[in-house]
Amino acid sequence: MGTRSRWGFSFLLVTVFVIDHPQCATRSPDHLQLAVAYLEVERYDRALQEVRRARREKGRSTVGDLIAALAHTGLGQPDAAVSTLVKGLRAEPANTRLHGALREICARHENYTVALDQLAPVLESQDPPHPILLTTVGWLHAAAGEYQKALGPLQDAAATSNGDMLATTELSRTLEKLERPQEAVEILDAALQKAPNHPELLLAAGLFHLRRADPETATGFFDSLITVSSDPSQAAARLAGACYEAGSHDFAVRYYERAIELGATEAYVYNNLAWSYAATGRNLDRALSLALRAVKKSPDNPGYLDTYAEVCFGLGQVHRAVALMRRALELEPVDGTQREYLIEQMQRFQQALEAESPPS
């Protein structure tokens, strides 16, 4: 399965914020640091307890809101996570980390209505609304497939002098979804004239041309993104994931391989490249080696075990695939987000095993 760690970017939102803003972490260092430690070991109830203690002593904080939102998500309470983040945004409507966490949690659960409903009064209370708030509202509408509703907020956000690039890239994508590709590319081109090395714009432009069946132009933007990045290996890995999400397994393979050439050694890079190879049905021996590397680095990750099993299955090693999937299911919580999928994988492998050995 082409997935990162359980928390991925959301958990980084907490740790990066603490590192960049130590004064926020030290407002109540014992409780919030303990809460982060509990998050790491998936003790979500204890993490919430520590956040509450920190609030009682020192009041509400962005770090506390982020930790509480992630803990609620871990407990299977996405609505509570959204409510926590929106409460934080009422106090800090321009906080980029709260907005980022809100967008990711909504995307993870594919539920955007709760956030839109709760943000509506926040939006109405501002005159004029902050651009990043408009961006998030537009993003939520677009993610929900409500592209016409997304258009106005994104246009207003992108038009402001301090509008962030997310508004521009989301506006372009929304116009493309509304079958207005010429306007979509013109917005990206105009933005790139002002900021030719902006990584978000380069990525968005590359993906636009990839979706428009123009791989040569897409490659130019992608290669430029890697060139201007301060961390080329991670830039290559990130755009590989974006290419996979866009449906281009070949480009995903190309840029995951590029990431490794540039020095990436993270387990998720090995895993995602192995999965991309498995999706194409090519180079499975290479995929097997990569999947094994990922599992050695993170042996208790059900997603990585699934990738390893899928590659083994593709190579005809069905018994091995079943054994690996059994282990993945042992590790995945009963209410885990991947469990249903893993059960389907196990059934698929077992059916193939039974077909190999019909009753005499």
C-alpha cells in the first residue's frame, strides 16, 4: 500500500511548530511534551488528558489544539478533531498550521461538511475575511466536488496581495475541473512569471500538463522543482507521490527512483516505489528488494507489509503473501482505517491459494 506513516504530515505540523516556536511549547512544557509523547505511542486518551491539563494551567494554545485534534482523529472522532481546530481558528484565523491540519483531517476522512458548517460563522465575522480562511473554505468546497462554490472564495483569496500560493494552485485546479483549462493554465503562468522558482507552482504546473497528456512539459516543471529545492531527494519523493495520485504510475516510478538516486533512504520511499512497480506489473524483482528494505526499516507497519505481500503475490509467491497479510492484520487495529482493505487483500490471496491447490 502506497502510504506513509500513520500521521504523515499532520504529526509534523505539531513537531515543526514546537521546534520553530519554542515559546509556545514551553508555555506548559511538561503537559504538552507528554501529550506529544503519548501521540507517538498512540495513547490518544492520555494525550487528550495532558492537553486538558495544559489548558487548565496556561490556557489554550495552537500546539495544544493540534495535539488534541490528532488525538481525536486517532480515537476515531474526526468531528471532534474538526471542532477543536475551528475553535483554534476563531482565535487565530490566519494560523497556517491549524488550517493545514484541518484540511488534512477532512481529506483523511473525506468529510468536508462539518468543517464548512463550522467555518461559516467564522467567515461571516470577518470583514474582510482573511485570505487563508477563504482559501480553506474554497479548498473544502473543491474537495467535496462543489467546484462552482469553490470558485468565489478561491478567486478572492488569490486576488489579494498577500494571497498564498495554495489559493492560486487550487483556483487553477478548480477551473480545470470546471472544464476551463485555458484559464487554469493562464493563472499558473501568470503566477510563475512573478515567482518562477516557487515549488508549489512548479508542482501544480507539472501536474496540470501531466493530466493534459503533455509529459514533456510536465517533466520540465518537475525537474525544475527538484533543481530549486533545498532538499532535492524529498522534493523528488513528494512529486512522485503526487504523480501517483494523478494516476501516472510511470512518472511515480521515475521520480521515486530519482529520490533514491539523490540520497533518500526513508522507508516510505522504498515502500511507495515498490508499490508503484507492483501497480505496473514491471520490475518485480526490484520491487521485492525495495519492499523488503521498507519492512526492515519499519517492521510493524501494516501498509508496508501489504506492499511486500502484493509484490510476492505478483511473483507467484502466494503462500508468502498470505503469511505477510496475516501479520499485517495482526498489527492493524480492529477499528483501523486500513483494516477493511487488508481483509480484502487477504481474501484475494487466499482465493488464489485455493485455486492453486484444488481438492483432489
